[in-house]
Amino acid sequence: MVGFKYTLCALLLTMVTGTAIAQNNTNSPYTRYGYGDLSDQSFGNSRAMGGIAFGLRDGAQINPLNPASYTAIDSLTFLFEGGVSLQNMNISGSGVKLNAKNSSFDYLAMQFRLHPRIAMSIGLLPFSNVGYSVSDTQAATDPTTGNTADYARSYTGDGGLHQLYAGVGVKVLKNLSVGVNASYFWGDINRTRVLYFPSVSGAYNYNHQSVASVSSYKLDFGAQYTFDINKKHSVTIGAIYFPKLKLGNDYSVTTQMVSNSTGTAVSTTTLKPDATFEVPNTFGAGFTYNYDKRLTVGLDYSLQQWSKTKFDVNTSDEAVREDFNETYTYCNRHKVSVGAEYIPNLMGRSYLSHIKYRLGAYYTTPYYKIGGKEATREYGVTAGFGLPVPRSRSILSISGQFVRISGQESAFVNENIFRVSIGLTFNERWFFKRRVE
């Protein structure tokens, strides 16, 4: 009966997130570049700890950012975990002020043992999100007549990429585990540019729409080594490597000339140029220090080599090339995260003594350039709780994040984001055989 109850919850959560995955969770104008905003793929406990994950081992929660961590689960446990976020974004700078509220699907995953030394995880994650709408008005002079007229430009985009993974962790030695995730990537990114003359009768508007459909497979690798200093003190060192991957894609561009007076399309042209889209080599390393299974402190560093990837369209049409910028406009992305978790008393009788208190911070550089210059710097602070669900081993994770995205030039906008993330981990002993005397 218990297994049925949690299976039903899992199915309901799957249906909810299946609907939510199609929704945009960003209004950032910076998502006009590359694949958009790269998603935070950390789960509930990691997210509240600044995103540390490479050296994090927790048998009660899932950590897909290092598949070697799967072996931390015990042989009787089945984990099912899902998460969503709510956020408020304020955008300012360059004469722009915008407030937007969004909700998003974050993750859905399960984890279980296959063998005393082997554990498996299966999950669904967002990889990137695109959602922007930007417009401006400028003046143009006809060189023949000398007349000046205003014209408007509008840039909009939506979509993103998703990742379905299946991973295995293997304990090759007592204190050494390795793991691999096999992932399927898919998704669509839609971008539209419109040029029109609102005050000129008889003029033609220019509509340009591009659609990139991506589908590919990839492998990610991880390792963790734990050594005990004594009975109460231990350290775990972790490392990950995600190889560079060329993404299979179908890219199309549709251009229309539309009459300003009638609103009908005068001409329509569709092209399907060859496109090259890649995701970079990613290297990461981190460690966690654990005291008495009550205090965990960790540090992570990762490098994504975007400067060595191609994100290009093979065409001489500059209007087409503007949608997906050339390789030189990308740069390496660095991220540093620190975090901690504290449990007051594992043996305490009060509810408050079993709450997991979490805190963290991180710093990230962008993976794209605007006008040949790195566009932004991102700073974040996080805090949250792991709340035990009464009469069960399950955990409700609640975290808050404040994110500051600072434009590096006066012409670039700044973004302030406050995000609340909620994750629920069902932790059940599904493989326990009851004995009746």
C-alpha cells in the first residue's frame, strides 16, 4: 500500500512537470545569445549550498552532476525527487526597466541500487532556456529623397534544450567510486526579428524567423574518493569531465516581406543552411569536509571551454548569421561555488534538531561576448532548509537565491533575481522484506 501511494505521487508529479517543461522561465535579453541561459542542474540540497556538487555524497538525495555519488545510497532505499522554482526578475539599465515573474520545472529523477557496488539514477533536466523580447526605434534617411523616417526593430525568442539521462555509479574500491551519465538532448530554439516602418504608408516590413531543432546523445563522467581522518572527520574529493559534443540539428530560416498597408506577405523565402552547434568540454573539481555526519562544508570549481566550440551557420547571408554568432564571440565560462549544511542533533527528539540548515554562494562568468567583450558577471547567495517529512524518511527542500547579473559595459543591462526553489525527495525502503513471526 505504501509503495502504491508513492508510485501514484510520482506519476502525478511526472504529469505536472511534463506540462511545465514547455514553459519559459526567463525574460532575460541575454538569452538572445547562444543557447540562452544555461540551467542550474543542481538538486534541492545542492542548490541551497551555492551549487556545490562534485564532492557531495548524500545517500538521502540525488546528485546527477557527479554520477559517482550514486553509490552513496544504501541497498534498501529507493529515491524519487522532483523540484520547481518561482522567481521575480528586475531588469534595469540602458533606459530599460522591466519586472517579470516566472515559474519553472527544475528536475525530476529517481535513484536505486542494482548491486551492493552499483547504483543507478534516471532523470529529466532542463539544459538551457530562451525567452526574450527586445525592441527599439531609430531614424533612417532615404539617400535619394533626403526624407527621414522612423523604423522599429523587434527581437523575440523562446524555447530551450532538455536533457534526459540514465546514469550508473560503481564502487570500484572501498573509498573510490566512478560513474557515467548517458544523456539524450533535444529541444527547439525559435528566434524572430522584425523590421518595420510604422509611419510610412506603403512600406514593407521585414520578418525573419529562425528555428533550430536539436537532438543528440552524450556521455558525462565523474569520480569521488572519500578518506576518513578519524571516526568523526572525513573528506570527499570529486572530479567530473563532460566531453565536447557536436549536436545533431535541423536549422531553418524563413524570411517574409509584408506590406505595411495590407498586412499580407508579398514574398516568402525559406532556407535550410548547414549549421554547426556544439557544447564544450567541461572540467570540474571539488571537495567536501564532513564532521560527525552533522556538518558538511564544500568548494567547487568548473571550467567550460566555450571558446573552443563552434556555434555557426554556413551561409553568406549576414542576416542569417546574426541569429547564431560566430565562434570568436564565445569565451570560457568559470564558476566557483561554496556551501555548507548543518544538522543540530541527529539523535535529538525535537523536530527542529533534525532540520538541515544550508547556506552558500557562487560566482560565474558568461560564455558569450557582446561586441567582442565579456558581457556580464553573475553573483549569487543561497540559503535554505531540508525539512524532514513526519513519519517518513522523505525530505522537503526549500531554498532562496538572490542573483545579481551585472553588465560589464554601460550599454548592457543589469538583472536582479530572487528565486524560491522547492524540492521533494521521497525516500522509501521499497526493497525491505518484512518478516512476520
